[in-house]
Amino acid sequence: MPRTTAIATRELSKTYKDVRALDNVSLELEPDRIYGLLGRNGAGKTTLMSILTGQNYADQGTAEIFGHAPFEHDPTLSRICFIRESQKYPDDFKVHQAFKSAALFFENWDEELAQDLVEAFALPTRRRIKKLSRGQLSAVGVIIGMASRADITFFDEPYLGLDAVARQIFYDRLVEDFAEYPRTIVLSSHLIDEVANLLEHVIVIDKGRIVIDSDAEELRGTAVTVTGEDAKVQEFIGSAQIIHRDALGALASVTIKAKLDSEQREQAKLMGLDLSPVSLQQLVVRSALSSTTETGIDERTEARK
Amino acid sequence: MNRIIKVARMQLINKATFIGIPLIILGGSFLFTLAIWWLVRRNGSDEGLYSGGAQAPMWYFLALGIQALTLTFPFSMAMSISRRTFYLGTVALFSVCALVLSVFYYLIGLLEVATGGWGMGGQFFALQWIADNNWLVQILFYFVLMVLLFMVGFLIATIYMRWRTTGMVVFFTLLGVVVLGIIALFTFGNYWDQFWSWALNWTAAGITLWGGLVALLMAGGSYLTLRKATA
């Protein structure tokens, strides 16, 4: 018997005025894995997560959580936790009151874990939420997400404003807790290199379209950068799909979509060509760029910053 | 059902919002009124003293209706609560609060009459026009007024949550046009005398009945609007 899918969408589309936020998104996410939802700002990550958690609704297509549409369905919603990056809290709420509230609604809420994380993030729980710094505000969302232990937990750019130490605490704790309590985790991020090691599966969204939906391990081997004399590089890559090309004088550095076998690697060595692996971040940036041909130049400079 | 009660408990996590602040407003306006009455009596006036101060907390409910939605609704979405559950829990909680306060108004009105208007012949809670009715009408009258004001705030806030600024502009423009239209109609048709003689003849029971109906309509309207609102 096949395992039930945690999240399934079919031809999901959503348009805001003249912006196509989601364009025919079809996905299937298995339970108990860590997924990365990657993409640029405004690519449609938050919109997708909002629809999956019933906070928003699609214009077309269907979204199902454990086989049921989440919109206005309490039994399904109670298995999900999604704290937005720009989450609003009641104006007069203090940090500990937000946790008290979360403990009411999330059945698997682990108060011990929450307190533990409060200490790790040095979060002042008696302070009003509206007086918190950006990093502390992110920490509140991270703690609710982790301690809720919901069957499906979404983290929406959870590291905003967190310093490097706090971010590492988040990544470490997430992996630790996941090992003990496996559940489906969807981590949305544009800091791709930082989360790359956590992810088991990568979904890249750009301008509302899914451009990559692949196992993280598999993905790492799907592209390679070939560097060397322009003519030789050209000869070597043949008709392989080019993701990106950089040229400096007679030298060229071309990233291609290809899986090289040992024979090809040997051949490259003989031709005096350098082969280097492509990081997840580069791969995502290149994929996002190649799907935007017209404005590619401007965006390339932006991506390098 | 269970989650509806949890929504009410969530709204009560900060007890000031639903219980503390209304009591402070009521207590404050009552004490101010007593102080003013005392000053008036010292100056030798012996006329009847009336105060509209009892309505002070009711206006807070208008703000509460807006606040319960604009700030708590996005948070309730993050708590994975459906809009329906959020709506039922919030409205139920407010109804209970309003009912308790209404009974309190009635009881303290009895006390006011028994003490001869706090020893000064004043009327703060037991205003003649309302206190002349039986207990049920009195309690329901306060209750309906409170719910009505809360619902006005709630409905406007749901329209905002669903259609944002556009919704506000359209709503208030339409409201302005309708009000202006009615005024124009009355003015050109010379209906104003008729209107006032009709309006001044309203009884507390009549207001309760029609106000309750309007509150119900607004409750239905805000529910339907909220069903597709987004955080």
C-alpha cells in the first residue's frame, strides 16, 4: 500500500490583480521529510504556503493535505502549523501569551521544548511582542513552529533578523527534533547555501512556476561547471543544455545540465578542462535566471550581491 | 465545539481587553458623574440629575469589534483555526460578556433606585425611559445595544480584512451616498416633521426588537464576508 501523500496540489493557480502569483503548480510531498521551498522574493513561496494552510485560497486547481482540502476544515488545519514571516500578533500580547495560545490549539505542543528554545534564543517572554526586535520576532515564530510539533510545519523565511549563532541554533535544533519526532517540514528560504544541508528534497519556484522539484542528492549531481579554453569547452559540452556561461578572454566557464560518467570526466581531464560541482544556491540562481530571459542581465547583477 | 471554546479562551488570555477595560471605563465615568452631581447639589440645585455615562463602555465595544478582528484574526489563522471557528468563538465570547454586563446594568439600576439615586436623586443606570420597562426588556435593551455596536465594528473590520482599502473606500462611499440620498428625499418631500414625530415615539422595546434584527443582519453579513477573508 502506498504511503499517503502529505501535500498534493494539482494545477494550482492564483492571480493578484495583474500578477500571476502561482501558475499551474502541481506538487506531491511525502510525509516525514524536510522540504526546501526556494525562490526569490515574490516568487510565490508565501502564496503557496498560505493556500496549503487554508489561510488563502486558489483561483484554480486543488490543494490537499492528507487527502483533504484544508480551507475551513478544522480537523485538517489542526495538523498544520504555519507562522508567516510577517506574522501579526494581537496588539497587547506578550511573548508568553502567544505561547500559551499556541499550547491551546496545537495538540502536540511541547512546553519543555518551547522553554528550552526560549533560553537558547535568549527571548524575553514577559515583553510585549510589538516591542521585540526583528530577530526576536522571528524567534517567536520559530519557537511556535518547532514546539507545535504539527504533522506539517511550514517555516517562512524563519531566520530574518536572527544572528549567525541563533540561525545555527535553529538549524541544529530542527534536525535534532526532526530525528526524534519525524514530521513533514517545509522550509522556505532564499538563503539557500545555509539550509542546503538540511534539505532532503528541493522545490524551486520562480514567478509562480515550479522550475525544480527534485531530490536534493540527485539535484547536486545534475549540473557541472566546465572551465577552460573556450573552443575546447565548446567541443566538450557539445549539445548539452547550458544553464550559464561566463567568458573572460579565451577562457570560458560554462555550467551545463548534465550527469557526467567517469569516462567523460577522464576526457575532460585530458582536454585540460576543469570540472567543478555546482552548489545548490548556484543551481537555483541559474535556474531562476534562465527562466527569465529578457530581464536576465539586471537580475544577474542583483543575484551576485 | 471544543475549538470554539478555545478561541474564546484565546481572546481572554489578555483579560484586560474583554473585561478589564470596559469595567475601568464604566467605573471611571460613574465616579466622574458622581463627583459632578455632588458639585451640582452643593450649589443648591434640586432638579433631577441625568447622565448618559452608562453608554461609555458601549462605544469601546465598537473599537473592540474592530480590534478583535484586525489583530486577533491574523493570529488565529497562524493558530490553524478556521474562519468559522474563529467567528463563532469570538462572537459567542462577546455575547456572554455583553449579557453579563447587561444583567449588571439592570441590577445596579435597581440599587440606584433603592438608594434614591445614590443619595443625590441622580439617574445613571436606571434612566426613566428604560427603567419603566420590565426586567427582560431592560436587560435585552442593553444587550442589543452592546452587540449592535460590536457588530458595527466587526462588520467594518471584516470588510477591511477581505477587500482592504478598496473595500473601505467603496463601503464608506456607498454609505455616504445612501445617507445623503435619504436626507435629500426627506428634505424634498418635506418628511422631516413626520420623521421626528415617528422617531421620538420609539419605545425601548421597539429599539430592542429592531436593533436586534439589524445586529443579526450584520452578524450574518460579517460571517459571509469573513469566510473568504485572508490574513
